[in-house]
Amino acid sequence: MFCRPAWHTLWTVTHSSLTPDIATGSPVRLRAVSAVGQPEVTPALKELYRGFEQELLVPLWTEIGDLMPTRPRSRAVPHVWRWEQLRALAERAGEIVPVGRGGERRAIALANPSLGGRPFATPTLWAAIQYLMPGEDAPEHRHTQHAFRFVVEGEGVWTVVGGDPVAMRRGDFLPQAGWNMHAHHNATTEPMAWIDGLDIPFQYAGETQFFEFGRDQISDAERVTPDRSRAERLWGHPGLRPVSAAAAPGTGTPLTAYRWEHTDRALGDQLALEAEGFAGTVEPGHAAVRFTDPATGSDVLPTIRAEMHRVARGAETAPVRETGSSVYQVFDGSGTVTVGETSWSVTRGDLFVVPSWQPLSVCSEAGTTDSDSGALDLFRFSDSPIFEALGLDRVHVEGTTP
């Protein structure tokens, strides 16, 4: 008795002798080089490398500098996308690209210039502008990828998560944990654009993603336009957790909308406390808040951290390096952003990428003419929860002890 391979097919593998002159057909390609720490280049070494290629083997001594560098070397590069141009292209897409099944969403992803044309902002994060025309519906679906929406301008679209309509307005952060059915509908006579953030590249690399279509149309009962969703009525009370609802660690926040009025007040209060001589900011002139799961106090999504930062006019943040990557969108104001050796002037809506271990600093040039708060307001999302869970997180502020 013998075991038959899957699909009941017997395969015969033949081996041929190799010489350095014979193409092996193997994807492994090894080259003997004369360098410090490398073995002496001899015919025997070359023959050994041909044997490695034949058997799909790679010796560590030829790869250690690439596989185990002294510090992170991200495949992504710093880059900025201008909101004015993104929105104009999304508007044109709204005129000619349908939003139904097939294309599924009129979402246009940011492609980092060093990631081979893939629709990835960083190796782990997806960011896109989504555009919905008046009266349009984006059909229902669900996916294992964790997601959120952030609104830099406009209102009038409702996202329907699990049958619960949730209003989308300027400044609102709307997270949605994976595997929840969701759709969108525009209840107004004006188009609306916002940004989507997901962990698509992370799940793509890990080969863990699932996707499923929902209904083609939402019901009339779901087309209502409540000021507050059911999730907000249950979970949206500061410091108060409903006794009727059990915590579910690791599944993502049950609160589907974090409203700008609360975020704005929290940031303003931090800077006011600083002005009064009390602690409250992360550094002089720099207020920040993190969106959290009201059931557990952890990040809103298992793989995504979301924060809002406010930098007072004239303030400059200390350069910070972090493992993992981030995407920022300017919510209000203007300023100069420096990532590594690259600097840009940015204004409302612009998006930029901070790759792993690249230092970031921000100088605010905002004022009352270009910012409601008189400061530079930045929305940030990152992959930090992934690396914290794995014990691979590291942060270094320039000027402090490593």
C-alpha cells in the first residue's frame, strides 16, 4: 500500500547534473562574490551554488544584509498626494465610472511610487478617495479587511453598517471592523468624497483575506437619515459603557462614528490646559488624541491605529521614528512636513506617507484664514497595533536616548 498525492496524480521528479554553464530553470540565482565575510570564490563554491539553485535553497551568508539589516529599510518611500488633484480626478470618475457590482466601489487608491504599481500606500496600509454621486448607492458587501472612513469635507452620505445607517460629516471618523456587511447611499443632490483606510496590503501579504457580496440594494427602512445611529446611541457616551453589551476583545470597536465636535473639543482643551500651565499635550504646542474602542480601551481596530493631531501655529514637532508605517491627511490648516530628507508644504486634504523608521517632523503655519481652529490639524492612521501585538514596536524621538 502506498499514499497517493492530492488529486490522485503521480508525479515523477527527475534530477539532472548541473554545471555553471547549464540553465537550471530555478528562480533561485546565486552569484559567488569576493567580499568581506564571504567564502573564497572557487570552482567548488560555484558548483555548490548551482546545487543550491537546483534544490531551491538560499544560504543565509549571501542574504543576511538584505534579510537582517541593522535597521528597518522600508520598500515604501515618502510621498504626498494633493487633495485638489485627487478630488478633481474622482469627480471625473464619478461622471464615467459606474458604482455597481464588478467595480464594487468608486474608490481610487494611493499607489506608493516604490511598490511596483500596486494600489498600496505602504506595505501594510491602503488609502483611497471614494466618491459617490447624488442619489447613488454603493452595494452591500463584507470583507475580513478592517476599514474606516474619514471625512475631510462635505456631508450627505450615510454608510449602512449591519443595517444601521450612520451619518458621515466633515471631521467624522467612522471605523468598521472586518466581516460586517456595509453599504453606502447618498441622500442628497450633491456628490461627496472621503478617504477610506484598510489593512488590505497586510492581509494580502498574509493570504488571510475573505470577501462576500451582500444585497444589491438596501431596504427602504435603511434609507432613513437619523442624526445618530443606533451604535452611537448605545456606545457613544464618554466614559460610559452599556451594561447590556459584553466586551469582545480583538473584534474592533462597536462604535461606528466618532464625531468631530468631540475630537475638536478634546484637542482644544489640551492646548488650553498647556496655556494655563498644566500638563495635557504630548509636547509644546502639540495636542493629540487616539480613537479607542469604548468596550476595551484598545485601538479601534485590531490592525489599525487612528489619531488626530493639532499643532499650534508656529510650533514644530520633534522628529520621531517609529517601526511600521503611517498615512496622514491634513484636515485643516497648512504647514511644512518633513519625512526623512523630503519636505513638502501641505494644506487641507493633502495626504502623505511616512514609511517605517523614517523621521517625521511637522511645522505649523496655520492661521485663522485657513483653519477653523487656527492650527494645523492632521488625521493619522498607522499599522502600530500589529507590531505592538508582536512585540516589534519601537519609537525614537530625536534628542532623547535611544
